Amino acid sequence: SQTIHQWPATLVQPVGSPLSLECTVEGTSNPNLYWYRQAAGRGLQLLFYSVGIGQISSEVPQNLSASRPQDRQFILSSKKLLLSDSGFYLCAWSRGVRTDTQYFGPGTRLTVI
Amino acid sequence: QKEVEQNSGPLSVPEGAIASLNCTYSDRGSQSFFWYRQYSGKSPELIMSIYSNGDKEDGRFTAQLNKASQYVSLLIRDSQPSDSATYLCAVCDSSYKLIFGSGTRLLVRP
């Protein structure tokens, strides 16, 4: 069966500090991978998606970036965090067909102070 | 802007009742539809997916899709206190992007 991991689970970072969140998927190959952000009491906002190694599409212009160095690894980064970057960051995967179901990891709760 | 609309609630039902959650979407070219449950502080977990008009049943859950009316719903029969959560409707639109509603909070009273 497939499993998706995210770490860290929680993170408190000062404004202006860098960020690196990691997501890995087990039990499947060549998944589509997604990064979402959920602000408090809000819906999910798609940030990035990837259909393969090195292939990243950005949905929202911002100070975040994503990379996919390996087939089942997806990383979300920032060079300098803003207060508005606070939120619940969720990684998700789906099979090759983009209309297919997306399955979510446990999430990382980021608080920027 | 493509949208998915849900009533934020809370929807309060007594234990054992049927809970009815509704969702409308704006993109007529949408292809697949999903319901996720999200407990407070946790990530969304899939309940149901539905791709064609009509009803789809899975245990106590029934998803209903009406593409002509651009409407999708989720019925929860014999509601339990453990069903209390936020239910997210998600629609895969014509550009293969999954659009989420802001969710409906369900409270099941013991």
C-alpha cells in the first residue's frame, strides 16, 4: 500500500528565516505530487504540482519554491519567510492520470513569528 | 474564476439522523468529484469519489452528482458523534486542477 510522509510535523520560524519542508511517498512509482497550503479556517490552495523529476508547475506567485530531486520526493522551500506564510502545508500524491484521487500526507503546521 | 461553493455551517444533526452536505461548482467541464473529511488539526482524508451522474453508495455514505445542475452532495446515514468534522468538496476542473470548497462543519449531537 502507498504511504506519504511529511516532516517536520510542526515548525515555528522567525520572519526572514529559510524554510525546507519535505514530502516522500512510498509504495508507488512516478506519482503526481502536490503542495497545498491551508490558512486557518480556509480552503486548500494549490501551490505547486509535479508530474515527474525536475518538473514543477507553480500555481501562485510568491516567495516559495518547490523541487523534485527524486521520483518520490517533493520539497517546499523559501529563502526568507513572511508572516503570511503561516499555515498548514499539505503534500498530496495521485497516480498518473491527473483526474485521479489525491491522497494527503499528515501535514506540517508552520507558524512564522 | 472557477469556484466550488459550500455552506460553512455548522450543520448540527442528532445522532442517528441523516446529514446532508451540499456543494456547487462553476466549471461545466469538471470531470471528477471528491468528498474529503478533515478533523480539526488533521489532514483531509478521502471519503468518496464520483465521476458520473447519479448516486454512489459506500457504507453509510452516499455521494450524489448532478452535472446538469452542477451540484454534488454527500449524505451520511446514521450519523455518529465521530462523524463530527469539516467536510471538503473538491472538483477536478477542465484544466485538471483540483479546486476545493472551504468546507462544511458538521456537528453530530449525542
